[in-house]
Amino acid sequence: MTLVKNSAVEAMAEAAPQPVHEQVYHALRERVLFGDLAPGEAVTIQGLAQSLPAGMTPVREAIRRLISEGALQFLGNRRVIVPQLTLADLEQLVFVRKSIEPELTRRAVSAIEPALINRLHGLDTALDHAISRGDVPAYLAQNYRFHATLYACAGAPVLAEMADRLWLRFGPSLRVVCGRFGTQNLPDRHKDLLAALARADTEAAATAMVQDIEQGMEQIAAVLADSP
Amino acid sequence: MTLVKNSAVEAMAEAAPQPVHEQVYHALRERVLFGDLAPGEAVTIQGLAQSLPAGMTPVREAIRRLISEGALQFLGNRRVIVPQLTLADLEQLVFVRKSIEPELTRRAVSAIEPALINRLHGLDTALDHAISRGDVPAYLAQNYRFHATLYACAGAPVLAEMADRLWLRFGPSLRVVCGRFGTQNLPDRHKDLLAALARADTEAAATAMVQDIEQGMEQIAAVLADSP
DNA sequence: GGCGCGAGAATATGATCAAATTATCCGCTG
DNA sequence: CAGCGGATAATTTGATCATATTCTCGCGCC
């Protein structure tokens, strides 16, 4: 464990800037997004309340919230696990992704700024490095950041939030894909996308996004097809 | 020696099969959907904990869940209100509704059964009665039930759940529309929709749904345009 | 193999602490 | 002397925790 207990510090005037349940939520969220938790893995309140420096109530809230976002699954008998996608789930996720994310891309093109393109370039090269190193967690994190950064600039918070939720759903499965196939032949349509963004070509950008989505989702479908 | 509880058990014969936080969640959810709570109205934990028979923790959980679904809004300074839609929010909601709900309609057509059509007919006549009575809450409830029933038969739980969330967002505003204009000239494309369903005409059903969405959303846009 | 028993985990309560809004008061200024 | 502004007190509400209760599951026993 790399977590350091600093409760003594917290007791001092150094007050928590964010409420505990928010911190727990973000910590858990990242674990789900970047594959620290495997599909099917159980999540217990008391376990987290002891591993993290937090009581049961904040942990409870964070878990509830993630359940309602589809990042965790409530089994009805008081048990909570990381959900295992079915092919039917995945097909619906693909449909919604292809509805929302190209639209976010289009809107981002309209509001594009040079500084944003630079940031995206930086994220993409970091992503390439992660791929060549075979660093799966870094790949997942950079890939997510690339998309999230782009969507945040679309000026459409409702759509961006929905896209975020979709990523929470297939995050754990993406991790499984990488564990199976490695990072070498993962899709990276970001080059096409960046080129289209640079010349403000709305439809080319949307098309590149569709292809990025299709490639990523097909990898997951392939894994799901033979290990249900 | 654990056989103590006897008469008390009988008194609780219809004991809660569902946990309290679930009951609170559903109660609040309906209040939001059907306009018992107005946009901008404040929601307090302790207030609900006393008005409902529940403690603070279950109420807290339910509120957190509704916040994450967009049915309530967290103001950052620990205060929770029923959100007031902006025109920008509404535009994005319309986009997603028009992406998802026609698709749900198409899928429902494929899996349609006579029994379902009968149920939908029943809901629609109940809706007509509510309109002619000017019974706004009943109109809202029946309208929601009509759509929810249709979507539940599409065999696409992920999509149906997303549609449900969208309804939670514009529910309070729909109530305002009815309060302003009454129920008389509200859209009811359900007749076209039912006819298309009866003859399994997929595209006609989807088109009718798009028109139903557009009409309803335009009413909200009209109200939002002059009273923000 | 079915049935009760016990361990462990989730649910729910009330108390306690902290934060924020509201109300009040005092001094200052016109 | 009256009205106003800012600071402080009081109330309301949220956040967290420790604890009690209830439920589920696994294990041994009949």
C-alpha cells in the first residue's frame, strides 16, 4: 500500500478542501476507469472504509453514486460488484457512444483554440509513449484524458457528462482487453482526429471519432465473445 | 432463545421488503418526475428525514443518487435544489432524446406483442381523460408511463435507463409548462404512434416519436425563453 | 441432503462536529 | 438623532462517526 495516513495532519488547521465522500468517489471512480478493479470483483463498504482513511457513511455514498452511474452493480442481496459487460450491453453502449461522442467532437471543433490543440498533442504523444512502453494503466489514463479534454471544450456539459458515464461502463473491460492483447495493436485514430481538428474540418473529425469508437468497442466485443 | 419476537412480528406482517433508502429514492423520484417539486425549490436532508419516516442516512443516500442522475442539483455550498433548466441544457437534452428514444421505439416494434398494444391503448385513453379533466399530475404520470412501458419492451435496458434519466431532468419543467398553458393543447402523438405500432411500421413509429419529442420540448423552450 | 447456528457485512439511527446562512447589535456617518 | 455597514452571535443544515440492528451466506450437524 502506498497510502500514507496523515490523520494527525488533518486534525490540524489543514482542513480537507473537499468532503470525504467526494474524495472517495473520485478515488473509486479512477480505479474503475483505469482497471484497478476487475469485472466481477466484489466491493465492500467496510473493506474500503478501512483501506481508505474514511468512515462507512462517506464510502457508502460514493458507492451508491457509482452504482447509479453504472460503474458498479448492485446484486439485490446487498452485494456490490464491478459489472461484467454482456454483448447486449456493449451493443447499446456502442450505439449511444456513436450518437453522442461524434456530436461532442463536432461542437468542440467549433470552439477549438490553438492552446487546446497543443494540449491534445501533448496527451497523444504521452499516449504513444505509454503504448510503446506497454504501460497499460498509463495508456488507459491518457486515452481517457484525451477524450475528456476534447469533450470538455465542446460547451455541452450535459452531453459530456453522459459520455463520461459511458466510459465508466466499459472501463474495466478495456483493461481486460489490454491484459489479453497488450497495448501494441490498440486503436489510435487520434492522429487523424488531430489533423482534422487543426484544419477545423468538422465532419472529418467526427468520422475519425466514429472509427476510434468502433475499433475500441470491437476489441472489447472480441474478448467478450469467447469469455462470457 | 432467539424466538422472542412474536406479536410484534405479526404487527409488522407487511414489513418493508425494500430498504428504506430505496423507498425514499422512489418517493422523491416521483415527486420530481411529476412536478410535486418546482424548479429552484430547495431540498434539505433533515426536512425530508422528518417529513418522511426515515433517518438522515437513507435520505442522504437517496438525494445523492438523484443528484448523480441530474434530478437534483448540488450547489457547491452544501445546498441542494431542484435544477432550473437553461435553454442550453434543454437543447442538449433534445439532442439525446432524439438519438435514443426513436431507437428504443424501433426496437420495441420488433418485439411488439398484442398484449403490449392493449396496455398502451389503455394508458393512452387514461391520458386523454386526464387531459380533458385538466388533471395535470395525472397527465404527467400517464404520459411518463406510456413512454416507459414502450421502452421497457425494447429489450435494451441500458438505453431505457438513459431515457429515464432524461425524463428526470425535464420533468419539473414540464410541470411548469402545464401550469402555464394548461393541459388542453399539449402534444399527443400517441395516436399516430399506436397506429404505427399496430401495423409494425418501424419507421413511422420512430417518426411519430420524434414529433412527440419535438412538440413537448418546444413547449418547454417557449416557457424557458421568457422566464429565466 | 435439509436445517439451524454463527460470522460477517449491510442497513439504519442518533449524536456530535463543522460550516454557512441569517439575524442582531454596535458604532459610525450624514 | 436616524439610518446604514460591518462584524459577530445564533440558528439551521450538512458531514461524519460510532453503534445497534437486521439480513445473508457458509458451515457443521442431524
